[in-house]
Amino acid sequence: MNIEVVKSKIHRVKITGADLNYIGSITIDETLMQAANLIEGEKVHIVNVNNGERLVTYVIKGQAGSGEITLNGPAARKAQKGDIIIIISYASMPFEAAKQFSPAIIFPNEENNTLT
């Protein structure tokens, strides 16, 4: 039996942009992606702390060190610049392996989305 568990989490980052006319997804600073063990194209769940919205999309790599967190396409209607969000990805694995698994969870600075 496989179960889904939290694989990666970026806890409380600030939206830096919302681009309604882009084709879709969320752009995430590459530095944050690496620290949270996320890859480009990976499915993620977005939880907006400010308004309670939840959505599912995929990751696009942003410039390393930029602090960029941009919702693109229709997702841009679910948040505003300055909103605080949580980004979560999940993995499916055997039940026994899941008991030993440790997710990558990071806590960036909410003001500038950096890890310092």
C-alpha cells in the first residue's frame, strides 16, 4: 500500500507578483526550490494565508536569489502581491518507507523570501 506524505514545504513566503496573462503555474526563486527539494514542473499545492484560497499548479524556476514568488495565469486571481502563502508538494511511497521519510521544510524570511 502506498500513501501520500508531505515531500516539500516552503512555509510562509510573500507573493511578489501575479501575472494573469502568463500561461500558468507558480514561479519560485531557484534558491528556495533547491532548499525545499522542488524541481521545475513539479505539482504543488498553494495555500493562501491571507484569504484561505487553495489551488494546485506546477513549478517554474525563477532567478536564484531573487526572492521571486509569482502566481501566473488563472492562479493570479487567487492571490495579490504581498499575500503570504505556503507551498506544499507530496510524494507517494510505501507505508513503511513513509514512516522513515523526512520532508524538506524551509522557513524563509517573509519580508524578502530569503533563507538568511
